[in-house]
Amino acid sequence: MKNPTIIFTDIDYQREGKQVDWLHLPHSVTRSAYGAIAIPLAVIRNGEGPTVFLMAGNHGDEYEGQIVLARLIQELQPEQIRGRVIIMPAANLPAAMAGTRVSPIDQGNLNRAFPGDPLGTPTFAISHYIETVLYPMADYHHDLHSGGSSLRYVPFCSMRKSGDAALDERAMAALMAFDSPISMVWAYNPDSRLAGAAAARQGLVSLGGEFGGGGHVDRSSLTMLDRGVRNFLRFTGVMRGQTPDAPSGKTRLMEVSSLDHYVYSPEAGLLEPAVDLGAEVRRGDLAGLVHFVDNPGRAPVPCHFRRDGMVVCQRHFGRVERGDCVAHLATDC
Ligand SMILES: [Zn+2]
């Protein structure tokens, strides 16, 4: 028999009304022998209807989603909905409090930790709780990301192809309803450890998105995200008496469909980008030069784009190691 979660909570997922409380993950350390990590969670329920699960802070240094969901917890009232909205604004709480991608406790990356382990380190215990307690209750899921400290993104909402055509069709409809200026389809990323991949395995209509990056808070992304999340909630049917707006029809539908979309640094050094975020490039164009300021007699090493496309993501930090992602492209569907 599989081990159950050791996370405990006063939250009753069946209770009507609004609860803003914590999940308690036992964490026994020198300063607190019987201590627990208190991960915030809100449940707003009003009768029967769909369950929508919104999460952010999967990566702790991606802030726009955390802000928008904290705001939504303040604003959303039971009488506005029919069904249930579950909001987890700082999913990997230790990482969110440290402002880091991974947890400072176990170096765990929550978005590489599914399906998790109830008796593993904190990050894996959190992913296990999401996988075995929260996902089975939900019909719809949205996991809000940005590029974090090391990457900057042209902001977009996204869906991930799951291999289930009927589910992907519903996720695509949700993506169109979110109505961001760019809508992205992840048609390449075989990693089964992602939160979105885990949600799709359980049949949830699941969206994601990259809403900024560089370790700061982007105001235009916040505006886009705030509007888009409300569009998404209306789309799910959880907002009482509110029908979804017709999509503007202005979104640019793009995809990331192969490893060729990515450019990696061939050497460790100082990266000089050769293009701006948002640029349209051709195969063979220069993506950047890696300089060797500690050995300036050595010529810089170029890295090139491997296909045509739009630069939707660029490295934010100047220093690179061999194997760091310098940029990635998206292409029109
Ligand atoms: Zn992320």
C-alpha cells in the first residue's frame, strides 16, 4: 500500500464558505523539534460546480503569479462562485520565502518533483500532496510561472500537449479563453516530472504560462495575468452568473516543438547577446558570443540559432556555464 501524506491541515475541502489557512508539513530541525512548514492555501466553496485549482510559487523567484493569486484570495467571495476554487499562491513555500527557484532546504525543484514522495524531502512531500490530494479534487488547473532569476520571457499563457487529443482540445479552448497576446503550445518537453504533465495524467484541463522573469515584477505581465486568470475562471464555469467573454481573436498562436528551438552555451564565460528579446531570427543567425575575459587572447566563441523563429526567452544573467540555455525560440503554429 502506498504511503499517505504526512501533511496535516485544518482545512475542510468540503466546507462551504471561504477558508484561508495552511498545510502543515512536519519539518523537525534543531530550532524546532516538532515544527512544520506552513504552506498557505485558500479554499472558496459555494455549492456544486467545477473545482478550479490555481497555483503559483512552484518556483519561488517567479513573482507575478504569486501576487495575482494573493490578490485573488483577498477578493474572491463564496457568493461570486458556484463550485470550488482552491488557491495555492506559494506552492514551494521555502523557495518562495527565499526568492529562489529551488527550495533552500533540500535544493528541490517542485516542477521536477512529480509524482513526489510522501516520505521524501519537503519539496517531494509537497508535490506528492498536490498529486494525491489536490489534483484528484480538481477539474481545471493553472500553474503560473515566469522565467525566474536566470531567464526573461515575452509573456504568454500556455498549454502542454498531453497525448490525449480530447483533453488537449479542451486545454486549447481554455488557452484561447485566457486570451493573452501570445498563446503558446508546448509540443516538445518529454519531462514527466512537471506539475502540468502530472495534472494532465489525471485528466485535468491544465494551463501554464511564463509571465515575465529576470527576478523582478513586471507590471504589464501583472495586468495581463490578472485579466487572463479571470477569463480562465469564467471559462471553467466556476464564476456564478458570468459567461466568458468572446476571445479577442488577437492572440498569436505559437509553439515550441523541438529541441532545435533551444540554444545552449558551448563554453563557460561571459555572454554577449546578439539579439533582443522578441526578435525574429533565421536559422544560422548569431544568438550570442561567449567572451573569455580571464583569457582575452582567446577569440570569443559564437552560438547560433538552429532554426527560424521568434526569440521568446533569453538568459538574464551575464555569466554562463557550458550547457546553460542562452535563448529559445517559438514558431507560429
Ligand atoms: Zn517556473
